[in-house]
Amino acid sequence: MFWWNIYLSKRLNYTKQINYSYRHIFNNTDQFLFIVKPNGILLEANQKALDYFGLVKQDIRGKHLSSVLSSHQTSSIKIQLKDGIARTAKGELVNIKLELIHAKNITQEIDLSLTPITNNKGKITFIIAEVLNLTETNPTQLPQHQLLESFFKNAAIGLAILDDKWRHVKINETLADINGKSVDEHIGKAVREMVPEIAPKLESIFQQVSTTGEPVYGIEITGETPKEPGSTKNWEASYFSLQVSENCNGIGCIVLEVTKCKKAEQALKTRLKQQAVVAQLGQLALSGLELPHLFEQTTALVARSLNVDSCKILELLSGGDKLLLRACVGLEEELVNKAILETDLKSQAGYALLSGEAVILDNLNQETRFTGSSLLHKHKYISGLSAIILGNENQHFGVLEAHSTVEHQFSWDDANFLQSVANILSTAIARKESESENRQLNATLEARVKKRTYQLEQLNQELEAFSYSVSHDLRAPLRAIQGFGQVLLEDYEHSLDDMGREYLNRLTTAAAHLDTLILDLLEYSRLGRTQIQFAEVNLATLIEEILKELESELQERQSLVNINTSLPVVRSQQSILKSVITNLLANAIKFVHPNVYPIITISAEERDGYVRLWVEDNGIGIAVEHQERIFRVFERLHGIESYAGTGIGLAIVKRGVESLDGRIGVLSHLDEGSRFWIELPSLTVSSEQ
């Protein structure tokens, strides 16, 4: 009756792999099984019990066993159940026959077995309750010993019972197959006879269990069996003391092969280590490490990560038919930068370059794709990997290789790792080549800049000479024309008729206009060549000075000037800023309709680190489509007969503002006046910078 409980008591603390088999058996047995706490509170029930009693797994946790066995039982039955659970909690094996009353007054007789389960310290942690429906027992159901035999034979995990001499009393087919022998071949034979390679370790464990009486759970066993000599396997096993006869205690064995799990676990660890190497090499490449040092670090890290005897970097030489050894581990140091390999099919590296993909070499003695280089044969390398290293513009730089003197089954994960390292080298090589090209370009550029600077200095000198010629040699005869014309008007006016006086007036006016034009051109040219010396400029003081200089024009046109706000201090050059503001105010006085008195408003405001100065007038305004043109040289929107001027004033303003690290703009509509603004760096922001 208690066979399942005894087995389960040995199984509940097994690892996850063992636990899978436990779950399978727990849910597929013909018995109704419950797991409860020592106080009778349910923890779990198998699927057979859930289905029979109409229960849902999530609903039973936290309920008392008596509440799920029957919803209408008498108080005496409740007392029986509680008494049985209390006795079991003290360590007894309890068997109770109960008559349970179900819905519709159906009475059912059941046999309830309660088994205490202890932990490694001997404390009872929970109770196994096994329910047998006596009233509705299937007459065709196998006897208990036959059920146990069926379970033992068909279990998905290896099971065995050993006597006190550690001979096989019983073994199932699963464990017999693990050992590579039949069930019959095991019976009566000692463990040492069946699995001699791992027997010493097993016997040590058996001795411990027999001496202490304590079970050993989830221990890892590694070794070979007769089934696959030379192939290392992994098992997870549990062993416990078991009475096999009246006066003999043997060993119960539960074994699960976990070789695939261990290999997957080891492969994952290897991949993680390789990823760490890739990350480390990526950091080295980004650090700007020189290529020879990066190559040395790479070969050392790759050799250690792949557990190989050699790793090397080969550079493809110009011509594409030879490879130079640039760095290596496992080869003679004096070969570096000297050893040359051919790129034909004799070498693994040559084959990789020709095929354009990574190469895995399992065994050089059995290889048919290439014969192997002299380096491989000289150092007796058998297995290896190759990956292509690209350079600038995806051209082949060379090959990264790793080799072992013993046969090694490299995987494509290993090949991908090597290619990842090769890709990092490719990036580093391309970066270094780009840096070299940039250095060459910078050196060439520096020479070109020096040459161009000299040419510009020569041109500036020529321009200065031309400016001097214009200001002196050209203006001197122009002033003579202007002066003699004025003398003729004053001294010989009565000798000339009206037509002669008109011609003479035109002559002097044109000369004056030409002189003004020359002065404006010189001013415009000067702004492009002036060395800017920034300093604090008080706008209020500067504008007051400008208004005094324009006083005669202001009075002549009966102009009104309003300053709406206090004007701040800016970072500028006073002479250039004075020219800019003077031109803006002169335009505001000049460009008004006839018989209109100019009204000019000056204000300032702070804007994102700049001071914006506004000059607003009530003049003729500017159409939107012409507002970009007015800042160009010689751009006029009106004839000279309407408004005097050279067409250079606003061009001078724009160039002057830009030379002061400022900006300029205008808001205007035709016949509605204009609002010119200039932005200059604020003194506060300039100080912080």
C-alpha cells in the first residue's frame, strides 16, 4: 500500500531534471495522491485526484484535506481525519478506512494512507495522502506488486536496487541501456563488473550511504560506460539506503543521463566567454591602440578563448598572391613580419580568400580542399579555423587563423566568433587607414592654406594699393573738376546762358555723386579687411553722438527722434557699429514721402544672448519681394532723381553687422514705414564665454 509513498519520499528533493520524471509519474499513476502540510492544509494533488473529486488545481491550495474528500461528512469522520494527520505529523505511518457521504447521500468507502516525509535534518515537512476507492475498485485493476513492477520496468529514468555487496538485485531497462548491457546481464553482478571506469566513485558514495544511512541526492557522475567507450557522459544520480531483505540493507539507485544538458550548458559558457573577448577587443579597437599591439592582444585572447595552440594574423601583400605573418601565438617570434605564405589552394588561408568565407578544418590529414601550408605541417597542426579580415572599401586585408595540434571539433559558433573578431580588426584597420589618409590630407591642406594665405596677403596688398590710388590719385582730379566747376559758376555765371549753367550744374553734381560713391566703395571694402577688436560699447552714448552729427539733416527735415527704452551695453567695435547705425538713421531721414516729416523710433531688447536694436521710421516702406535685394551692392528701388544715394548704404550696414558676429533684418510693407533691426552679442553672454 505504501510503495508509492516510500518512493516519493526519496524523490521530492531532486533537481529539476529528476523532477520532470517525478511530475510525469505523479500525474499518471492510477492512485489518487495529495500532498498536505503537517496541519492537513493541501499543497498539491495529482491529476487523477483532481478529476475524480471534481477539483481545480488553483482552488485546492490552502484548504484542509477533509474539505475536498467530502463536503457532507459527519463530525466523526472529520475527527478521524484530523487524528490521523496529527499522528502522521509525529512520524507514524497511518492507514484509515473511511465512509464518506457525497452529494445525493451516496456513501463511499475509501482507504486513506498517510505517510510522513522528512527533510535531510529529519524534520517532517509534509505528508503524502494516498486514497483508494474500495467501493468502486476496478476488479480488473492489477495487484499492487504488479503495478510496482510495471512502474519500475517502464520508468523513463534509470532505477536499480543493489544488495549489501553492491550487486544488482533489480535494474530497469533504462539504466541497463545506459550501461550498455541487458537487464539479465546485470542481475547478480557487482557495479564494478558492469561499469568499471566509474565504479570507484560509485562505491565511495555507496559506502557513505550505507555508513550514515543518509541519502545522497542530485550528485553528478562523469565518466565512460561499456556502451560508448571513449565517450564521456554525464549523469545526475541519487542514492538511498533500502531494505532488500529481512536482515540486509542495500542501495536504491535513481539515475538520469544529462549529457546533452551539460554540453548545452558548457556551450553556453563558452559562447559567453567568447562574447566577453569580442567586447574586450572592441574596447581595445576603439581606444585607438596601434595595429601591431592590437594584433598581439587579439592573437593571445583568441588562442586562450578557443583553447588552441596557435593563432595568427596574415596580411595580404600588394599583388594579392602572398601573405605576410603580422602577429602570432604558438609560432616562433622571429617569423613575425618575415614569414610569407602563398595564397593558392595549398594553404588554408589562401583557400579562405579564394572562397570568400570562413573555413573549418576538422583534420588536415583527411582534408581534400587544400593540402596545408608548410607552417601547418611543420608545427603538426591538425584542426583549425580561418576568417577573412577586410580593410578599406571591403578589400581583403588578410586572414585570422587558429589551429590545434590535436583533433578538435570546431563548431560554426566558433567560426562565427572568429569572424566577429575579424570584423573588429576590419573596423580598426579601416579606421587607422582613414586616420592616416586624414593626416596626409591635413599636411597637404596645411601647405595649401599657407600658399593660399600668402596669395591673399598679396591680393590684400594690391587692394590696399588700389584703395590708396582711388582715394588719392582718382579723387584728386575729381576734386579738381568739382572745384573748377564751382569757380565757373561763381565767377563766370553772367557769361553763360541758361543752357551753359545747366550743364555746369550737372557737371558739379555728377562729380559730387561720384566722389560719394568712391567713398562708399572704400568704406565697403574697408569693412571686409578691418581687424575686429571687440570691446564694450554703450549704445546710449553712441547713438547720442550719432544724432549730434546728424543734427543739421534732422533740423532740415524737421525730424523727430524717440528713444523708447534704456539702451544697453553690447560687445562690438565702436567705429563699425557707428557706421552701421548712422546709415540706418540717414535712410530713415531720407526715405519718406514728400511733405512728410520723418518720425524715427529707437528701442532695444534682450533676445537669447543677443541685444536687438530697432530703428523704426514712417517712410515709404519696402515691398516684401524686395526686402532681400536692398542689402546687395548697387541695389536701388528708386531713381537717383527721387532719392539721392549710391545704393551701397545697406550693403555697408549688412557687411558691418556680420563682421561684428551679428545679424540684420527688416519688417516692412509698402507705404507703411519700415522697422530695421540689428542683433549684436550681449555683453553678459560674451563675458560668460
